[in-house]
Amino acid sequence: MSKRWIQFGSALVCMIMIANLQYAWALFVKPLQAAHKDWGLVGIQLAATLFLVFETWITPVEGWLIDRLGPRLFLTAGGVLVGVGWTGMAYADTLTQLKVLYSIAGVGAAFIYSGSVATALKWFPDKRGTVSGFITAGFGAGAALFIPMISFVIRTSDYHKAFLYTGIAQGVLIVIAAQLLHNPGPDFHVSPAAKKPVSPRVRRNTQQFNSLQMMATPHFYLLFFSFVMINTGGSMVTIQTAVVADFFKISAAAVTAALALGRLSNGAGRIFWGWLSDRVGREMAMFVPYILQSVGLVAVLLVGRTSGTAFTISLIALYFIWGSMFSLFPAIIGDYYGSNYATSNYGFLYMAKGVAAIFAGWVAALFFKKFGNWNAVFYCAAGMAFLSAMLILILRTLPLPALNRQQEPSMVVAKVS
């Protein structure tokens, strides 16, 4: 088997093992509320917001280190942090403990996410969208493997054991898979795989930008604000699923089905839109689903509330659409700014997810508390998705970023061990 496919498989396993941290969280919200009545929805969802903030806002630093030292050490440390944080939440007696432990898991997830996505950006320049789609699909769909089991354990035992069992298993498997990962060496840059042609519709820059140079271009800020706005709606639905369903009077069985099938749909969307972007170009493959997401959020609000079946179907469709962003943003960063600094460059863009988390978790809960319904939250999120699509149209009209000779950085070759 080709060396780069071993890297792909190992990265995929690591991503699957952190999927529960975000996408199974909705199953724990109501049990936590029931067990700790003084915590409140806003406080519990602030813990989820902190997880997303830590999962995203440290990525530039660890991305810079991964570009230079390789992913093995950092994914190993990430596995330990994920295991400690997620398992520890089984024993959290105070809201502060819950927030700290969930934040620790978020730091571990940041190491794993960036290191795994780097595999697609560095080892697969010829099919960046497709491989980004598959690897990030592990994060988007991986929870589907565990959601029925977690739901069963919570229902038949308690949420403490669900945290404990999954935390230990995920931490151990990440540490094992991480031992196989490393960055490509100098020989890869002259290999046939590195020189395979890409579609002429994919705009590909031949220059290599470091993070400071990237942030001096307007393209980065258009991508950043587009990321914030498109991610807010999808993250809001993910974080608030159980609470929204309870307000709509949707059954627990329909919620479990929506979460499990939605995870699979989210993963399939990442693969499909990533594959499509390798053929039609990144910008067009972003514009279309972002418009569809705006419509899909309104559909969840208006149609999804009518029955358990409608709720499940509307979420499956929304997750398929929303999944596109997680394969396309890493790919377009590699296209626009080169692969030499791709991990740290994407780390800066990925911070947008942390900004979106503030709107999706804490602010959405405050809006619900203020208005007594979810209308304002869903309509605002739909408007943000539409604005995100408009920013992508503007981006498509701009020429690719360019460096002058004085700005060009020397090539960085990461350690391969």
C-alpha cells in the first residue's frame, strides 16, 4: 500500500475518534440539566462553546508546530487530552469542572483535527477536495457509530458511564493511530503523486505563503467571515438539537435518529462536495450549498417542527449541505496559499469556528431565553448563510493572491519522524 494511503487511514481513525466530542454532545444536555438543576441551559451550553473555542483558537500555534515537527507527537498528546477531558466529565460535580474538562478535550481535539487535515493538504495535492472530504467526514459522520450506543447507555444506566466508556476507548485508539503519522519528506515533492494534474477549474497558486503573508491578503478575510457565517447555523443546530426538539415536542426516538442519520449525512456531504470541488472549482462548490443551507435552516424551523419524521428528514438534508464547508475550506487554503504552511494557515482560518460557536451556543441560548422561541435564532442563521454565499461570489471575482520576490519565504520541510 502506498505510504500516503497509510497516512490517510490513520488520520481518518483519529478524526472518527473525536467526533463524539461535538456531535454527540446534544445527547448529554438534558441528562445534565436533570442531574444538576442549578446549572441551567445557558451555563451548560457555555461549556460547549468553550470546547469549540479551545478546539479552534489554539490551532494556529499547534499548526505552526505540526508544519515543522510533524503530527505524531501532537496527535499523541491530543489523544491523551481527549481521553482525560471527556472521561473526566463523568465525574464533574460543578459547572466549573464541566467547563474546564470540556475545554481540555477541546485542546486535544484541536491537535487531532489540524494534524489529520494536514494529511489531505500535504500528501494529496492532486485530490485535495476529495481527501479533505473523506478525512473530515470521519469527524462529521464518526459519531454515528457511537450515538446509538451512547443513547442506550444513558437510557439504561446514566450519562456518567457514557462519558467514561467512550472517553477511554477514544483516547487509546487515537494514541495508537497517531504513531503511524508523519509529514512528507523532500522526496515526496518530486514524486509522481505530487505532480499529478488538477482540474483547470480549480484555481491553484504556485506560490507559498506563510501565515503572516496570508493574513495580508483580502482573500483570507473574505474566507474567515464566510466561515463564521456559514458555520453558525450548522453548529447551532448541532449544539441545540435536543433543546430545539423538546420545544417542538419531538420524540426522543426521532431525536436519536436525526442525530445518528444526520452524522452520516454530514459525512456524505463532506465527501460529495469535496469531490465535486475537484471538478468544478472550490468557489462554485461553496456557493451552491451555502445558498441551500439558508433555505434548509428555514425548513427545519417551519417544516421540521410538524412531526418526528419531518424533523429527522429536514436535519438529514441540512447536515448534508452544511458538511460541505469542512472539506472545502481546507482545500481552498491549500489552493490559494500553497501546502508548505498549510496546517498553520488553515489553523488561522479554523479560528472562525470558535467565533461561530459563540453565536451557535451561548448567544443562541440567550436569544431563546429572551424570545421564548427559536424563530429569531433560525432566521438570523439563515441570513448569515446567505451572506456567506455572497462573500464567496466576491472571492471568485478576485485574482489569486500574489507575492513579490522580496516576500517569498524559504521552503519549510517538516521532519518526517
